[in-house]
Amino acid sequence: MPFIGQAPASEVLDGSITSSKLASDSVTTAKISSDAVTTAKISSDAVSQASVADEAVDEARIQISNAGTNGQFLSKQSGNTGGLTWATVSTTPSAGEIIETLTGQCDGRQVAVGSGTYTLTDVTAQQILTTSHADITGSSISYTPPTGTKYLLYRFGFKYDSTELVGLGHFRIQIDGSTVEPSQKSFAGGNAWEASAGEMYAVMEYVFNLNVGSTDTSEGEYNGWTGAKTIKVTGRDYTDTQGGRCHMNTYWDGGGASGVNAAPIKPMLYIQAIA
């Protein structure tokens, strides 16, 4: 029979109310029973990004091919289930990659790097050379390369000038007291009419090879360098009448150097570990 107003639910035939018969916004959340909307009732792509609440999706709701552990990262792996896999960060450096750099002026500072904390020597005065080899102040460091180091660059830069006519000095790099023969250099300054006229910034450097089959200390080659070794520079004068000094300026700013402009001129130490 026909009804005026609202028809009772018992008189409504199944399937007789289509979506076109529903007014806009007529179905509210209060009209939807608990668990009434199943995944089968949600059309593809019906839930947009804007409809997902912040922090609503946790790890359990992401399809990942494996169970992860703390410290791992989520990696794209198209061949795995869900295309995502927990993976461990590689700590192996690539060939030629710089593992660490230790550098600073030799003023007593501490430098912290991956292999440890190192205290650089505080150079506080000039160093007069003699005809016997002596350690150049600031150059010595006991260093342990980090794991994976194949090449080790050592560089020591310092001020050098002559104290005699034609000052001439000889310098070498040593490791644990053994001379690295290809590192040996001579520096000359001055002239035949005035002492202390030759001033320069001298650099002693060498790249040690830690990737060889057998150790040859005279060439700076090591098959394994796992503990601390002392690297340093030594220097001497050519003769007792042709000498020089380190860490000092004789002249500065158009005149003779004095005070902090004279000494000490702090040297620089630079070490780089390379994979």
C-alpha cells in the first residue's frame, strides 16, 4: 500500500534504495554499524593520502620482506615481497674513500677522530739545527690507522730559514726510528752575502702503502699496520757553517721580525687515512 511520509523498514524491498536515492551527506558515521565497512566494500584507491591520519601507519601495516633489527634501514628491493627490505648499513669504505683526517696546528690541541684522540705537540720556540739529526718539534705523532686503511698520507709543514750563509738542511721521515728513504729532502736558503736571507715554508710528506704483500720499512710499505707507530721528521745542517733553523721568521712586514711575528711560527700536522 502507498505511504505518506516515512515508509517503515519492513516495507522497503532489498536493493530498492540505490545510491541515487540518497541525499548528499545523508549517511553519517552514526548510521554505520561497527565493522560494517570491510576491505571488500572499499574500492581501489578510495583512501587517499589526505584521508590517512598522521602517524596512522606503523611498521606492522607495511609489507616488508623480513623482520628488521635496531639500527637497520628500509631499502627498496623490487624483487622481494612488498618491494621493501630491512638492510644493514655497510661500514666498509669504498676504494679511495677518505676514512678520516687528522689535522691541526702544533699548539697542544687535542684532535678527536675515529681511531682515537690525539694531542699535537705544542711548539713554543724556534729550533736551531746542528750537524746531527734531531727530531723536528711538532712532527712526532703515535698513530693507529683505522680499519680498512690502505694508504696513509702524512704531511708536516714548517717554517725554515738559514742562520748561515747559504743555509742548507737535510730532512727525512721516520717510522718507529726507521728512515723512509724516498721521503728524504734537502732545503736551501740564504745567499753568499747575507745570512738569514733565505726563508721558506717547507713541507715533508709521504704516502705510506698499507696494501702490499710484504713489509718494507725503507719504502714505507706495510703488510698490516694495526697498532700505534710513531711517525716523525728529523733534520740536520749540511755543515756547521751552512745551517738553518725551524719555526721562526727573520723578517716580517718590511723589517726585522720580533715577538710573536718571529717565533714560534706553529707548524702544521696533517694525516689522512684512505681506503
